[in-house]
Amino acid sequence: MSFANITNNIRNAAQALLNGEEPDDSYPGAASRKLPQWNHGLFAQDLVFNNIFPRDVPTDGKTMKSPRDNPGTVRSGTHHGTRIAMTEMLQRIEQRFESYFDVANFDANVPQDRDFVAQRLLYTWQEPGTTSPSYPPCLAMIPPQDKTGLLQIFNAMRLLDTGITLHRIIPPVIDDWVYGTPEAQTMAGCERANVKLRTEDKNIGQEANIADREDWYTDAAFAQQSFTGPNPSSITVASADWVEKFMKTADVQGLKDMHKLLQNAGNTIYIQDNSYFREAVGADAQAELKSDDGKRFGCAAVTLFQLNHEGRLHPLSIVLDYRGSMEKSVVIFNKRLSASDPSRMEGEDWPWRYAKTCSQVADWTRHELDSHLTACHFVEEATIVAGYRSFDKSHVIYKLLEPHWLKTLSLNASARSALVPSIVTKINGFSEAQTYAFIQDAYNKFDWESKYIPNDLKARGFDMAKLNNNMFRNYAYAKNMSLMWPALHEFVKAVLVTNYKSDMDVKNDKSVQTWCTEMRSPTGGRMASFPVIKTIEALTNAVVMCIHIASPQHNAVNYLQCYYMSFVPSKPASLMAPLPQTIEQLRAYEETDMMASLPINNSQVWLMSSQLPYLLSYRVAEDQTLLNYAASLQQLASQKTGKEWQAVSAAAMDFHAKLLELGTMFRKNSDAMDKDIVAYHVMDPTEMAVSVLI
């Protein structure tokens, strides 16, 4: 027996309580709800009972190679019991890494007095090629100069094997698996199962998800996610070349109306272009994307949209899996040419619904591995390590950025140890090697200055000067970011000019130049796109970017995951059956084919896919918000003497007031969207995390 099952020696009433059944009223303290969490002590005992603990896998401190073998998992468990076990285990893993980072003084709970020389010796880069699996530039958890101290602690804590314990508590069989029942073998059955679990799974399962909407699968709900879903920063205006490719394909398929629409669409055509996936993972253009065991499949979908003048984004066509050319790929066009076309048959158009699922699988990959994990977590880590190696604690940039480094280093270390190898690689549609290659490719292609919000929005076809046009009223992410970036810029510049009076001051600041060198170095941050900073404006933008990634951008891509992704059919991590190879095969698809592509009969994949968004979507504590940061800075700076501190206090006060104003404006942007669109409050300053802390 394990913590995921109910032990036989518990009284019947208590057993009913654990199963979520109505308990015997005679049992003292009985309540008709499931356990909100496992008792910490008993959970630990059961881990030991089941031999689930990190193995003694020491490192020499130079290489960080995690064991690749899997020592096995618990045999079976319940749905609810496993969900709360996953939550408990991940929290313990994160706390384990936090403990090490505290003891090692990387992120000490009680600040330590150290000089800059000691700081540089502590914060060092992990040498390229010394981690297995391979990750982008990161902190060396055992500094090169450490001979015995931290190395002994690291090995004693068994951190190299800690992450594997997360996967070991997820059983291959869920005893009460509702999605595996005959009743759940249809999409309507999945929807009913979702309602059942949402009703019964109190505490851990009560969060809303997109399947609460009856229209979750429609073109409107699907398209809007490119604007206000968990991955709102990858949609871009379609190039003339892409439009031409789709026009030719429409011709081949005899779709004259679609050809005419594309020909006359002007600048209203947008695209989610994932055609680069195979190149990113080093696969041949015709190679099948699939997991190492051959049971899960990925795809490089390309989705074409039209944005009408009323602001409605509508999907026109989908390439299921781009294989080097349109001729070698399966391309389907929407029967509905516009958002206003009749929608009553959308639920029964299974070939099109399957195509939208392929698009969502590709978007899951791009979101989790690129927009979220790499472009936020790992890029921010590079700036943190470079920052510690460049600025002493008295430097203005250190003072500006250090509060935005809260928990990020230890969190990333636990993600590399646990979340990626124990969950992501067990549910996505790539091999493990391809998964890590994709992450590396995303980091290598991250273009620092092009990601500045004004540059990014303009390049993707959403010029900030035009966002008040009615055409863009449903793109709340862009409208919010176009306001947040200038607010951050104004605040950061007001603080920087207390120390820099001219561009020459910036150019002559050796710490700033060291920061640039650390970020660009092949043995450091390995980011050649990071600017060589010589002006106040360039420095302001670089610092704003660091805060932008840590706070508003990470908020936007992280905290909506539970709503949009916990109902697996809405955005699966992979497909459970090979993709159709011809348009004729796709056109013959029925509901049974759609269901066969979902992990309804693989409880482990479904449960991990559903639970991962929950694990990443905890609410931010009030003291860890950007608004609280501004208020705290204002009060602390006001208590110090000198003109510089008074200027900082004034800048913080203005920033705090601006954030409150932005909160009102963000709510107005959300309210201005079409009424059937889910409200967009993910950037509320009162709940916006100050750092990448989850």
C-alpha cells in the first residue's frame, strides 16, 4: 500500500473520508470532503515505506549528471490521492533546493555580509557541457573554488537524484480513473467527467477551467487564446510568402472562396508559425516527432488566422505538422470563412477539431519549453548570475534588480531536477534528446533587444501606436504591455539618473561593461544579442527588460495555465496516436479518431498533463507582488538621508501610483473585449509577482 491508496487498517469512516464518500456521522470530526493534503509526517513515512527517496549519487562538483535510469514508481493509486501527493512532493523538492541555496548563501534567508570578491567566487557559471541533460547557461551549484564544504553538503542532501522522486510517486494505474470508463470515451463524456471531478475534488480541484464553458472547443474560444491565453506573445502578422503558400494550397484543394479571401485580405492575416520545430530539435524534415517509447506524438503545426475590423480573430487554415513544404504536409481549411458564419455544426466537424488540437499541441510545446521555461526562467537566470558577478551590493543596478531575483535560482534548479525530466519529458511528443535540444535552441535564438515590448509588438504587427484601434480591442495582453513597459521605463530611468548624469558615465562604468561581457561570453551567459551598453537609454531598457521578464511577462505566461490547460483536451501536451498522412485520411476522421489521440486510456499521462498547470499556478503572496515592492521601496528610501534616496523614494511613490492606475486601465481593457471572452486579469498589479518565484 502507498500514500496514493487508502490503507486497510483505517476505520471505515476515515476510509470513506479519504475516498471522498459520505462518512459515518458517528466518526468524530468527520466531514464530507476529500483530504486537502496529506499529513506531512505520514506522507514522509509512506515515502520511506515505498523506498521512494533520493539515491546516493555523488558528484565531483565539476559535472552535474543526473541518473537516467528510473527505479520504478508506486503501483497504483487514486486520482485525488495522487494529485495531492504530486503537490506535496514538488513542494518538498523545491524546499530541499531552497534549503541548499540558503545554506550555500546563494539565496540566504538571513542576508550575509560579503565583499564583491567573495560574491564573484560564489556565483559562477556552470561550465558548458558539464550537465546531463544539457541546459542553457545556469548557476554552478558548487563553485569551482569550493573544495569540500558545499560539495559535501550537496552530496549529503542527495540533490542530484532528488528530482526523480517526483515521477516515482505517480502510479501507472489510477484505480478510480473516470476518464477510462466507457462513459468517458466520447468528448461529451470527458466534459461530464470534468464536471464530476470539479464537483468532488474539493480544495485541489476546485479551480475553474475552460471546459466550464460549453463553447470551449469553438473557433472563437480557440483563436482568442492567441490573444489572452497562456501563450499570447507568439502570434505574428503573416508574411506574404506564407499567405501565398496557403493560397496555392487552397487552389489545389479547389477552394475558390478561401483563395479569394486570402487574396483580398490585406494586412489582416496573422499566423502561429511552429514550422521550425524539426530544425530546432535537429530532426529531418520528414521525421516523425515522437517520444522515446513511441507512444506519444508531437507536431509542428502552422495556424493561419484573420483578424477582422471588429477585433475578432478567426482561424482559417491549419497545417497539422509542417514537413518542409505544404505539398508534403497535411493542410486543412476551415469550412467557416468568417467568425460570423453559422457555428451550429462546429461540434461535429471532427477533422477541423482534430486540426485545432494539433495546433494546441504545438502551442503547448512552444509555450512550456520556450515562452515560459526558457524565455522567462532560464533567460532571467542568466541575467541574475551575470548581475551577481558584475555589481556589488552598493551599485544602483544591484539595488534595482536584486528584489526581482527572489527564489528564481533555487526554483530553476528544482525545475531542472524535477519538473522537466520527471513530468515534461513524460507527457510531451518529443524524445528526451529533442526536448532538451528544443530548449537549447530557444535560448540560442532569444534576441534580447527585439523582445523589448515596443520592438516585439511592432515586429509582430501590433504597433503600440495603433493598439487603441477597435481592431485590436480583444488583444488585452498587447494593450496592457504597451502601458506597463513605459511605466517600468519611467521608474527605472528615474532611479538610474540619480547615479548617471551622462552617457559617458554609463560608458565608463566598469560594472555595466562587465555585465555585458558576462551575458555575451561563450563561457558565461552565451547571449550574443545582449547589447553592449553605452548610453543611459540603453541601460534603462536593459534593466526594464530584466524586470519585465521577471514580473509582467512571467505573470502573463504562467498564471493562466491552470484555466486553459488543466482540461487536457483543450491543450494536450502530445497526441496519443500517429497523425494522418493525407488530407483524405484527415477528412475521414470521426469522434473516435479524435478521442484516440487523447490520453483518456493513459491515466499517468493525463494526470501529469492536468496537474502540471495546477502546480505552476499558485497565487502570489501579497508581500511578493510588484505593487508591494514599489510601496516598500518608497517607505524604506524615504527613511534614508541624501538627495539620491529622496529621488528614489519619489520615483517609487510615482511607480506605486502608476501601478494602481494601470490596474484600473487593465480592467477597462478586459471589459472592452467581447462579452463572451474570458476576463483578462492576469496582470493585475495587486497580484503580479515581483519575480519568477513559481
